[in-house]
Amino acid sequence: MMPHTLALVLLVIASPTTSTFASTQDSPAQAASPTIPDNRPSYNSNTTAGDTKHFDPAAATQAWLDSVPSNQREKSDAYFEGGYWLILWNFLLTGAICVFLLESRLSARLRDFSEGVTNIRNLQIACYAVPYLLLFYALSFPLNLYENFFREHQYGMATQSFAPWFREQLLGLSLTLVGGTFLVVVLYAVFRRAPRTWWIWGTIVMIIFSATLVLIAPVYIEPLFNTYKPLSDPKIRDRILAMARANEIPVKQVFEVDASRQTTRVSANVSGLLGTTRVALNDNLLKQCTVPEIRAVMAHEMGHYVLDHGAKLLTYLGILMLIGFALTRILFNAAVKRWGKRWHVRDIADPAGLPLLALIFSILLFFATPILNTVVRVTEREADAFGINTSREPDGMAQVALKLGVYRKLNPNPLEEFIFFDHPSGRGRIRMAMDWKAENLP
Ligand SMILES: [Zn+2]
């Protein structure tokens, strides 16, 4: 995820190279990696009848996990566990920037400057928001550069040299400036008109803004970074489209995307809302996976579509946002009462308080990490269950779970999974596939 800009926008403006938050990004495996050797446990779909009585899902799950060489396991564990720390570093950096903007009274001076430029309130907010967003981007750039460029190269995931990467960063920044400024202007119009109940109306604004973003993303945003085209390989296309038709998904909404431009990760995703919803699998997946694996992944993505996960996640996040805004109101008022004079921040309608809002929001988001991950993980598990029943490819599902293990820890402890995992762990997914297989042997 693209780091910070502003905690409010962070919720809704997604990373340029991945999808918006209500779309569901899946997968990864590394093209360059030798991945898993072919001495897999012999639980192929052509299992003989004799195996039926002896198939033990727990032992089969362990055999799949044991097929990953330990050096590869160590590397992927290190990559994923590094992500835990990045959550903390991003949070601390965002907090530090916010405190700096308040304590240095840079925020107050920016507000004074914007009030000098024009008398029109909405324009004043825009005059504040643009430099604010630019400043935030610049101050958080070093961590952004490490996390999304150097670290991705270090682990062999990235395919871009610096110039095209930075060009996409600038494109993402431009979108953030347009969308973020618009959102901030609308929110402050609400804050001025409803100084007591702004947290309710603010939530509604955020939900409408998020829904609009998710709705237009496949049409106006994603094509700026990647090319989407209908599936071309007939061998794969026909088998995918058969599953789509069987689940009443319009076949014109199944696409192939050139993700290899940015990454070696195998992935697929669902994005959009209502009529713009589409399922896309990436070219890495097409190149690196067998047909059973591709069917397993696509059936999972179709699960998101059929189960309406975009709309459901938006609803759940809307509820969490309302709670977050209610808490923000209490904390904001308390902070202004105590430090308002020192920071030259007057009230909620004063844009000089934007860093304080961002600070409070990032604190709440940080502590809500397990809740947000669990909300998403639960819908991912639903899509897994839909996927295995639709594809009927337990070995394909297990195989792909191992390939995702290249960047996601395969076998975390339960607390770790609860806090940090927005998808079921590899072990959980393989176990689901093996449990299904045990009950569906020929
Ligand atoms: Zn998913």
C-alpha cells in the first residue's frame, strides 16, 4: 500500500500499482524463484480408489508444506515479517510528520497563507490542501522509496527500473492531489456547516467518495498503470469462461492484465462496483501456473464477484469509519482544548487542524489493524470456500497457496494470523483444500 499522504485519504486512495481497497488483490509468486520442486505429495486428482480410505488431510497438508525448501521458506518469512515492522515505521513516520507540521506551526502558516490568497472558503481549503499533500508526500518519500522500490528489488519481486517506477509515483501523486484535494474541500464544507454532527455527515461523505472511487477505478484509474484486455489463450479462456457462465458472471468482465510491467508476482483481482465490476488475472499467473491452478485462483476471484464482496466490504468499512469518526471527534476536541493555542488551531472547521485529524486517524487505523485485516480475511475465506467448490481443484489450490507463500508467511501462529493476515495463511488454505479433497475422493 502506498504510504500515507494523509491518513484520511489513505483509507480510500489506493496504491497506483495495486487496486483500490474494495478490490481484492490476491496471490503472488515469484517468477525468478525456482519455486517448489516437483516431488510433490502424490495426491493428484487421479488418485486411485485405494487411497480413499487412507487420505489424511492433516498429513497431506504437512506434506505440501514440507515440499518447500527451508531456504525459500526463510526468505519468504523474512519478507512478510518485515512487513509487520513496516506497519509500525509507517505509523511512526506519519505521526512524526503530523506532529512536526503542528509544532512548527507550519500548518498554521499554510492556513494564514491560504486565507491571504482568497476570500472564497472552498478555495482557501484547496490552497491549503495542495501544498499539504505535496509536503506529506515529500517527507514520507524516503520510506516509500525503501518499501516500494528497494525492498521489492531486494526480494526479487520488482521488474521496473527507477525511471518508470518514479513516473508511476508521480502519476499516483497527481491522482492523490486531485482526489485528495477534492475530498478535503468537501469534508471542510461539512465541518463548517455541522460543527457538532460533522462526524456523521463526514462518514457519509467518505462512503460516497470511496464507493465512487471503487466504481470508477477499473474505467479511469487502473488503465493509467496497466493494460487490460480480454483473455487471449483459448485453452485457458474457454475453461475460465465456462466457470464464469456457470456462475452467471458476464464473460465480458473477465480480463488479463500486464502486471509483469511492475512485478513478478502471480496475482488476480476483482475491482469495481455494480456495472464496472470485473475479474482480472495477471500475465504472471498465466505464464507460471498450470490450468488447475489458474482455475482455482479464478474460481476464488469469481467468489468475490458472486458473493458481492465489494459492496459488503464497503458496508463493513463504512460502519468502522463511523466509529472512527466518532472517536476522532472526541480526541480532536480534547487535543484542541489542550494544545490549540500553541498550534494556532481554532476548531474543526480550521484547515490548520488537518495534520491533527490525520494524526488521530492514523493512530486509530494503527490500532484497528487486526480488525481491518480480520474483516478482509473473513471475506477471503468465503471466496476460498466458493473457489474450491466451483473449481473442484484441491491440488491446484494447494499448489497456488504454496506459490503465494513466496511473499506471504506459510505457517504463522494463530495470533500472528489474526493480527497481520488479510488472507488466510498458506497452511489454512491448503488444509481447506485437503479437507475438501478428503470428502470428495472418487
Ligand atoms: Zn481474494
